Amino acid sequence: MHSPNTSFLVSNSMHSFGIIALLILFINGCICYSPIERENEVAAFISSKLYFYGGWNLSSLGDLFYIDLKQQFNASDPPFQLLAMLEHKGDSSAVAYKDEIIIFGLDESQGGSSNDLIIINVTSNYSLNIVENTDNSIWPSQRGITNGSASNSTLNDGAMYKFDILSYSWEVYNSSTQPICRVQHTATMTPDGNIIMIGGLFNPEIAQIDIYDTKTNQWSQKNANIIGRVYARWGHTATLTTNNQSIIIYGGHSNSTPSIADIAVLNLSAYIWTSITPFGEKPKIFPFHHTATLYNDYIFFAFGSMSNIVSILDISNGHYEWVTSYYPRVSNLNAPNSSNSINIGIVVESIVGSIIVVGLLIIISYLIYSNNKLKKENKYLGTHRYNDETNEVVNDK
């Protein structure tokens, strides 16, 4: 038979543990990952999650984290979730294939084989696999894919390198029609099998578009017309629109300005550049060496310019607007009004959050009340004799 004092100690400990557990649960539910400023990171979209990995901030970074695009959030406070700290990787590029993020290229400071691959499986505890490719005759020099830096002059070959995602192998294609190489440019593939090359250090004219036909392995050129003021640039991003009719470029450097603020749109039917001024509040910074990801007619511009800022551009219905909050659309056809939906979502989120907080406070208050009640009972028992045979408190007075 346990004495009342022993029972009190056990009960008191359980109540204290309950309070601590609830507090930990509440805190963990509210804290998100806060990534440091960076540029030249990679981004990959898989199953509604936008993954980010690595980048550069004085040295290469190796954190893997994501935003769940099924959830609403404010651009000023994205709900990043840290998944793992992996091998450092900067100045790289990535492609998503099924459940894998395949990362290639590296900054020279990290050393290693120039064409090793880092493969991250997002369904196997974010396991990392390094695939070594010993055939350096295909890719003879180390280089950063995002900025084209190389350990020797063999970078400036203007060749097209093809990566087979099934065999994890490289092929190189040379053509008599290939143009001068580009550095820090963008390459955007269209459904007809063409890759559109825009910008770059060695091609100062934004009107000059190089096109690579993946079906024939041949190059061609287009000279686009320009409406408004569209800067030549490098270190920018290029995004193919949902209807596959246009490419949107944003950010980057130019010879005349260290960072470019304008949005420019290339019409792929007529090859005409148009300068666009979106509605809404402009981003706090104008990035370079950032990422751009299209999802449900939102473009998420992330990091770059040694920052950790996420900017969101709504391009639905041919209307360009910077938005401060993201609301996931069910579909593009029956999506609610963007601003109204965001406001309703914020109200609902606030109500649900308030209910959760009030519920937790009620539970914690009850546990504290029960704890204090047990303390009083123990104090009472401490001044009276307890009969173990009858399980009663005996008042000797």
C-alpha cells in the first residue's frame, strides 16, 4: 500500500510532465526553420513541396529544407521546414525526377570530380547518394553550372551537354552551327523540344536569342524586337508560363546596374520583348543568382543577392501582380479572387490559431489547478495521522 505522500509525488510529477509536454508541443508547432542569407542555391518542386538545397554565403551551404505549397503563408515569413544537413554544395543546378532531386556541378573550392552527382531521395529519409562519373573525357573541367566558372579555358567550348536521368551519364554534342558560349545565362525548354538561351556575360544583347533543337541537335538564332526598356542581363531567372507562350525573366546584373528591377516577357510566337511593371508592392530587393519556381500561376522568387527573401508574383489570367500572401488554388479554372481569398484565409487561420491557443491555455490552467489542489491535500495530510488499515485520515484533536 502506497502512502498518500508517495501518491502525491507520483501524481505531481505526472502533472508537471503533462504541462512541460504541452508547452513543448505548442512551441514545436510554432517554430519554423530560418535559413541564412544565400545565393546560387538550387530549387526543385516535388509533390506540392518546394525544396531548397545548398547555395553560397562566404562558403558553400548544405541545408535541405522546403515550403509546403498546399499551405497558405505570408511572403514575409515563409514556413520553411528543415529536413537535413547534407554535404555542402554551391554553384550547382538541379532537376527533379520522380522522387529524386539530381544535383550536378560544383564550386571549385569544394574539389572532387567535376561531374559527380548528388542525388537526394525525398521519400527515403532524404538520403543522399553521390554518384561518381570517372569519364572525365566528357566533362574535362570543374565548373559551377549556375555561373559557368571553370578551372581552365575548356569551358568556352560552346558545346551542349546532355544528361541521361535513367543511366546517370553524360553525352556531349558539338555542332558547326553552335554559337559563342554564354555564361550566367538561362536555358528554358519548351514543349516542342527547343531550348531557349537568354542573356549571359558574353551576349550583351538581350534581343539575340540562341535556340537549340534537341530533336536535330542543331542551333538557330532569333533577333527579338523590344517594346519598352528591357535590360541585357546575367544571373537572372527565366520561367516558362503555364500556356507555354511566353518566358518571364526577372532580376540579374547588367553592365549599367548591379541589380535589375524590371520584369520582361518574351512572346515566343512573335519573339517580342515587353517590359512589364506588375501591380502591388515591389520586393524589398531585386535579386540575382536566385531561383524561380512556377506553381499554379504563382512564381516564387527565392533568395539571391545574399538574402533570404521570398517574393511572389501572381501571373494568373495574364495579370501581373506582386502579392504579400500566398493562397493555394484548387485549380486555375475555379480559383477564388486572389485578394479576397487571401483575406478570408488569414481570418480563418487566425480563428483556428486562437481556438488552439485558448484550448491549450484551458488545459494548462486545469493542470495547474489540479497540481495546486494536490499540494493542499498533501499539506493537510502532513498535519494529520493516516490509518493504513482503514485508509482514513485520523483527527487526533
